[in-house]
Amino acid sequence: MICLRGPHDTIEGRRVQQVWNVASTTNAILELGDRLVCQGVERVVTEATGNCWRPFFYLLEARGLQCWLVNARDVKNVPGRPKTDKPDAV
């Protein structure tokens, strides 16, 4: 699950977000990297869960993005937030 937060087109200081699924195949991740670079994204934050983060981290880093790996423990069980992929991405 990917969440892209960027500046609003017309309202200064406002952000918009897009959330979508990306397959964990090499080609899909490389396409994601191209899309993020074209959108002006500089930093990607990935949740460390098992080994699932590895292809995203390394392939996006190879596309020139600054990648951060965060501990899943720090984002789990936040009061008032359900534990599902979409809210986690946001």
C-alpha cells in the first residue's frame, strides 16, 4: 500500500494524498520509483515488516530516492486508529 502526500495544486500550504496498491514485483516497484521521481518525491518511508520491505527499499533507493526504514512497533496500536494497510500507509 502506497500513500503519496504532495502539495495541493491551488491551495498554498495544503496537502493532498493518494493511496493505492503496488505489486511487489521488480517491474512494479521500478515503475513506482519512476512515478515518485516524476512527482518530485525525495524521501520514502517504509515500515520494516518481515522481509517485505527489502525490494521496495533497495529498488527505490537505486532510483535515487532517500529511503527510511521505520520500526513497525512505532506505528502499531495507535489509539483511535484501526490496524489495516491503508491507515498504516497514510
